[in-house]
Amino acid sequence: MIPMRQIIDIIKNSRQFLITAHVRLDGDAVGSELALYHALCSMGKKAVVYNQDIVPWNYRFLPGCEVIVHNLPPVDQYDCVFILDCSELDRIGDGAEKIRAARRVINIDHHLSNGGFTELRLIDARASSTGELLYRLFDEMGIAMTKEVATNLYAAILTDTGGFRYASTHKETLIAAGMLLGAGADPQWISENIYENNPLARLRLLAIVLGTLRLELDDMIGSLVVSRQALEEAGATHEHTEGLVDYPRSIQSVVISVLYTQTEESMYKVSLRSKEQWNVERVARAFGGGGHLNAAACRIEGDLPDVRHRLMEKIASVVGKQ
Ligand SMILES: [Mn+2]
């Protein structure tokens, strides 16, 4: 780990920056990118934000969102590339190999699994979010927290802590959030935009999908299915399935929550969420996937009964060991 001082010196001595984050953008990724973009611009620097994927509808209100480009510009024109919220280079998506060749790459991240894939990095697995790490960096640099920076950082921290509910919410997290409110972030406006901004199709999809709820293994495992037919019926797209996996976990007896999303006739994306120490990363890894202790995913080929059967066998073996 290099001292923050070194990153600050690089920022001060560089002029052109490229900022990117992981595919399947979340609030921490977009909020962190745009906060860094505004902070660099306020210092008179030039910055471009690149993402392979489009920004999910509920983060499009974030200040600066319209500047994000989806075609990777030639990386050799940048003095420095920031890779945010990524534990591995490949998480950037298609541009990963080109970015690897960049002059200078700085990784800012808080994933436990980050083994340090760049020489220059700011990694703290105890931090709630990449947004919290950027807050520390900006604070150290004495960068003025404008309303744009504060709004983006607050959104990043809010979403990665599940609304300040997860174990990753520390005293420092809430102090940072409090300072951001003081700098002009509007908590009600931000949370309404993120959490109360559903397209009708998503609620229609939820209504259909909740009908598939199934409880197994003494009601400890709860699962939902999103079939292609359900998507069609609701007029929804895969974008609208985000967050559906959290519903079974909200049941009292459930410790592991599963969402089967049909991506092709005989192919399912399996998303897993768990409570406390129930390790779903181990389950996903058995099928070639990965993730974190409480959130992981994999893909399983087969028809639904077969996919369910194989996954439940694996979950039973993991649950049995705990
Ligand atoms: Mn994050």
C-alpha cells in the first residue's frame, strides 16, 4: 500500500485523467466516478469518465452523469487512469486490456478480495464504500466539497451501506455522511431519486416474480424466479431485475436468498444474498462464479428444475457445515 500522499502528488502533477469503474454500475461506482470528476475539474484538471455499461435509471440524476462516455478513448492521452470500486482489472469490462497499458493507473477500492492489481492504490476493506475513501482523500487534499461532490459521495456511501444498515457502516462513515450533508447533499432528494423512482414495469415484474417465492431447507433458503416470459409480461428488461434478490432475504427465517434469472432458454444467472456469516461466495465459486461473503453470483446451465436441484445440493452442503 502506498501512502495517500503519493496519490495526492500524482493528482497535483497530472493534467489529463481518465476515470472508470466496474461493469453493472452501482451507486458507489457512479457516485465515486462523478465525485472525482467534479473534484478534478474544480482543480482545473481535465477528466473523462468512461463506463462500458449505461448508468441505471435511478442514478441518472447524479450531477455530471451526462458527461459519462461509453466508448473508451485512446488511453495514451491520459497522465493517469483511476479505476474505482474494482477488485480486479477485468471488472472494468471490455476496456481492461487497453487500460492495463496506461501510463499510470491508480486503484481506489474497498473490496475484501482486492489483492492489489496495481502498483498505485488506495485500498481499505474496512471502508464502507469507495465513496468514503474518496471523502478521506478529498479531505486530506483540502478540496472544497461542492454540492456536486457532496451529492455524489453521499449517494455512493448511502447505497453501498444499504442506507447505513450494513455492518460496514462505521463511525467514520456516518461522520463523512454528516459532513456531506453540511456541504449541501440533500438526503431526502437523493434517496427519493434512488429508491422511490421505479419505472412501472419494475413493480409489475415484482408482482409476477413474488408469486414464484419458494422456501426450502427448513425455510432457511428463499428463492424467486425471473423467467423470460415474466419479463415479457411485465414489459420489463433485465435492468429491472436489480434488487429483486433482496426480497426473500427480508423474510424472518431466511438466511440465504436466491434469484434465478433466465438469460437463455437453458441458462440461468443465479444471484445469491445472505445474512450474517452464511457464505454464499463459496456456493457461487462451486459453479465458476464469485463475489463476497454476503453477495455472490454464478451462471448455471440447464432447465429450471435441474438448476434448482444442483444449487440446493451445494447450498445444503455449505449450510450443513456452518
Ligand atoms: Mn463499492
